[in-house]
Amino acid sequence: MVDLTTRIGPLRFKNPITVASGTFGVKDEYADYVDYRKLGAVIAKTITLHPRKGNPMPRICETPAGMLNAIGLQNKGLRDFVEDKIPYFRKRKIPLIVNIAGESTKEFGILAKELDRYKKSIAALELNLSCPNIEAGGVRAIREGRLITKTIEAVRKETQLFIFAKLSPELGDVLETAKEAIRAGADGLSLINTIRGMAIHIESRKPRLAVGTGGLSGPAIRPIALRYVYEIKQALPRVSVIASGGITTWQDAVEFLIAGADLLAIGTANFVNPRATLDILEGLKEYCLKHHIKRIGEIRGSLVTHRRS
Ligand SMILES: Cc1cc2nc3c(=O)[nH]c(=O)nc-3n(C[C@H](O)[C@H](O)[C@H](O)COP(=O)(O)O)c2cc1C
């Protein structure tokens, strides 16, 4: 038996496997494939204060070793989430991490305040500070307005929930942004969101995405995500990190654990294999058994560096 229990501050997860926001439906879409109770947690698709239609189609396309998406945070808004989604997860005792995005700092604060009323049913908040596909509240607005501190402070003021700040290289230097996020009151980090990219249809000469560019995800960004998780954990060893970025197999999951990740969010892989989360969980257990690892913590942050001569 391997003990996969993962503790993050006051939080306790039965294993480190979770799903990346926006890649696992919004409620029970994957329930035919995955018993959600086997996951460490579910991270919900970003919710905004008001419903959003998202961007015009086409808004996804395949790329070598990944995909581009420009969904634009389509969701039914806060009210639907508290009336329909929270009860679903609460009834089944599935740890729920709620991902939020505001169109302004003020909206982030309102979302945090409203959700704080349901804190018994929520494990943590994840702040989407790095969406590449929207204008107000998107990654560019946050970078150019230098809004990281203000946004996190607005949320911190309204909630006692554990806060993960979700970052990407699009915000600027990731280590500096991470330090700023922690100083402003975030408890943990989520690394990394998608990185902006583009694809062109050569017959029509139109961009493959209606809005021109979108966020690149999948194995194509895995080495970048791995590097950031490693470097941030080296610099901020006490800060917990949810890793996302192309985690597709159990071997990828082990790599991220060795780099120091606390939770592993499976994203684009769910579209290829809807059972990816459970396959990764099984592979992880077998790896631990084979290597006589009794507790998952024994692998975490265990990178062996090459000796220099
Ligand atoms: C179709 C799609 C929708 C996404 N929607 C969201 C979202 O609503 N909020 C968010 O924080 N991240 C969103 N993401 C980013 C993922 O949560 C994840 O951070 C990113 O895709 C990297 O992980 P992956 O390579 O395993 O997919 C989305 C990604 C994809 C592919």
C-alpha cells in the first residue's frame, strides 16, 4: 500500500491527482468515465460574476503535441454555480477547488465574498490571473495594469479560503510574479496556464481561431511548465504548487512530483483519454510500489542533480 495523501496547509487530499480548470466539463460530464471520488480534488472551470458566452467559433484547434483554445471563459456565472454545481460536489463529498475570474479587481473581490459563504463546501479558491483569451480581467490587462497585488489583496480581504494564484509566463517574470502573489496574500500557486500561440489555415489564409490567437496547452508546453514548477519550488520551498502543463502519462506525473509539485492537474490529456486521471493515478501507485516508496512525499522535490567534475 502506498500512502498518496497530500497535505497543503490546512487542506488534505487523498491523492495528488486533480483536473485543470476548463478541461473536465463543468459538472458531471466525465462521470461516465471517472469516479470523481477517486480524485484528490476537482478544479472547476472558471466562473465569472455574470454568465459569459465566450468567444466566437472556431475556438479550438489541434497543434503538434497540443492544442490552441480561445474559449473565452464561457460559463453560466456565479449564481448557477452556487445553485447547481456546488451542491453536486458537496453531496458526493468531492473536494472542490473553485476557479474564479473577475473583469475587474472589484469583481474578483465580490466573487470571493460570495463564495466565502459556501466555504464549508469549497476546499480552496484558484484565481485565474492568466487567461489569454479575454480582454477585461485577462492576462494582458493584469500584466499591463500591474494588477496582481491589487487583485489578490481584494480577494484576501473577503475570504479565509486557501487561495492559489494561477500564473503563466505571459504575466512577465514568473518568479517575480510568484513572489508578488505570495506577498499579496496568496497561499499557493498554480503553474502554468496556457501560453498564447497561433495557427493559420493556408487555403483561406485565416487564423484557425476566430479571435486570431489562443492559449497553447498539452505536451508542447510540458518542459516549460516543469521548469517553472522546479524553479519556483527551489526559490519558494514552503509554497504549495498545483502543476498543470501537458501532464499526460503517469511518467509525466512522476516528473512533476520530483520537481516538487504538490498537486497535479490533468488538462488537455482528458480530451484525448477521458480516463487519463485514473490511468495516471494507477501508474503512480505502481511506480511507488516498484520503488518501495511508502508515502508520496518521499518523491516530492527529490531531484538528483548531476555531479559537476
Ligand atoms: C479547452 C481549455 C479550456 C481551459 N479553460 C480554462 C479556464 O476556464 N480557467 C483556467 O484557469 N484555465 C483554463 N485552461 C487552462 C488549463 O487549466 C491548464 O492550466 C492548461 O491547459 C495547461 O495544462 P494542460 O497542458 O494539461 O492542458 C483551459 C485549457 C484548455 C485546453
